[in-house]
Amino acid sequence: MKKPAIGKPRAQPAQVGSLLAGIVAPTLAARGLGQMSLIADWPDIVGADVARYAQPAQIQWPPRGARQDPSSVAPATLVLRVDPAFALEAQHAAAIIVQRVNAHLGWRCVGRVAIRQGPLAPTRQPHRAPPAPSEAARQRAAALAAPIADDELRIALAQLGARAIDKEARRRRREPL
């Protein structure tokens, strides 16, 4: 029977986020979207209002022969999938979208926007923070956690307990008698 080696570090499991780039990158590259951050940070780049109705679908680069100066890089066209009701608004916001995308990428990558109307892929709704617990729930949770000696643990459990007490109180108010 083999004994485990002492002093050797164990292999840690990889985080999903670190593996995601390797899985998604080839698909995005095939669509001209070399930077995953354009997709991942889209709401931050263009704003939540635009991101709700428009999503980047592809970046189309001009053919190499179309460039006048071989040392320059001709700007690409950002193809957006846009909800049909938002198409006119997206057309008016195209210049701002180009500026924000180029600012995010750090260079003049995109020169214009092409709009393709159609259904959008479902987006994840932003996580809404739960309401702060009431003062009565905080006091009750603090009293219940008072015997705990470790300060950090006591504070953490009191915060958790206050949220649980409030959640239970809200549930009871909704329950029919």
C-alpha cells in the first residue's frame, strides 16, 4: 500500500470561470468576437437600457484587399441583434455604441454598426439585493448570538439570523389563516 507523500500540495479544482474562456473563445473567434469581455461586459459597455434590447452578434472585418494602406487596420463593423421595437433607437444610438465599444477595447476597432432585427437570447436578470432586516430582527438575532465568543462569527451569525427572522416573518404574514 502506497503512503501519501508528505509536503506535496494537492491539486486544487479549477474555477469554472478560468475554464470558460478556453471553451467559449473558439466560438466567439469564429464570429469575429476575439474578446470575450465584449459579450461578458456588454451591459457595462453600452448601459443596461441598450443591453436589454441589443446584443452583439458578430464583428465583420473588411477584406484585406480593401485597405488603402497595408500598415493601417481598417475598422470593423459590429453586427448587433436588436429587438425589432428597439431598432430605430439603436440606429440613433449607433455612434455612441461605437464610441463605447472602442473605449472598452482600447483602440478604434469598430467603425460602424449594422443592425439585424430578431429575437434576442434570454439575458440573466440582475440580482436584486434582499431588503435590509428590521431593527427588531437585528436585536433578536444579536441576543441569540450573544453567547458566541468569536466576534467575527457572532456578527456574521447575527446578520444571517436577522435576515432569516425577517424572511420568516414575511412568510407568516402572507400565509392564509
